[in-house]
Amino acid sequence: MNFVRTIANRTNVLVPNCVEHLRTALPLTSARFLNTTSLRDRLSESPKVQEQVLRDDPHRTALDETLSKINTELASNSEGRLFAQIHVCGKQFKVTAEDLVVIEGHWPPDVGDRIKLEKVMLVGAQNFTLVGKPVLPQDLVTVEATVVEKSLSHTRTFFKMWKRHNYRRIHFHRAPLTMLRINSIKINEQLVASKATD
């Protein structure tokens, strides 16, 4: 309402029916909160209204139904082969179990080290996908990998030349590579509505 009044004051246009139009255009549940008191004040005054709004919210019931379906799949181990989007060394990889991932650049783990990849941005199966904002909680998803090999890349040639200056330079470069084998992707616990909405 203040926004409508501000626009009316700035443009010097009379807008007498804007608020009434908004009240009639919005659904009844939203229109009753257009008074001067805020939604938080009204809900704090009457807890019954808050319970009724949460109970009647179609988005909340759809979320609860979806979470219960995912939880039943996880409980019965019928989710199938899981995939995940991981973030390692500044790059993202879509992986599944037994995949090989090549990471370019210096990375400290040695051959044979088993590591847990903590930045999991997304995990999914055939029937559902869990997306992080931007990362899923570490206690929800576990992606384990083993360092299989550390080697160097193929030789890359960098050639610089300035014409008519007798300037030619050739540089060769081999970047360090680390090869990972993804051992497993697991969803550790049942989904709760508070964690799903966070």
C-alpha cells in the first residue's frame, strides 16, 4: 500500500481505487493481510491462523508427499544407480559409481588415498533429484573416491613469434594430472522437510 501511495504522490496521479483493486484481485487468504498490520503481527496474535495457513498450504502438502515418496524409495533401496554433480579443484563433474575422473593441476592426495568429496552440488536417481543451494549438506550425501594414478599430461607446445623482429620462442608444458575412481555415492539419511527447504 505504501508503494502505491508513493507512486501516486510522485506522479501526481490520483489512484483512489488501487488498494481496493488489489484486495479484490488477490485471493482471500492474501487480501486479508493488506491492512496496516503485518503478517507477522497477525500470526503472532493468533496461532490458530498460523496452523491453518500451514495446514492448508498446497505447496507444503506437495512437498511432504514428495519427501515421503523419496524416503520410501531410500528405505527400500529401490532408488537404483545414483549420480552426483561434484565440485573439485574449481571444476564440476557429473559422476556415478565406478567412473574415472581426471583432475588437471597440482592436487596433494597421493596414489591409493581414499577421499570423501565434500562439495556435492546435486544428487539424483531415476525418479528424483536433490539440488543444493549451492551445495548439499555434508551429512546428507557421501561421495567416496580413490586416487588411482598421478601422472603428467601430453606435451603442449606454445610458440610465440613477432614477425619482422627475428623473435621466435617455443615453450613446452606438461600439466600434472590426478585420476580418481569414484567408489560410491550414498544418501545417508531420510529427508526432513526443514532440511529440504533450507
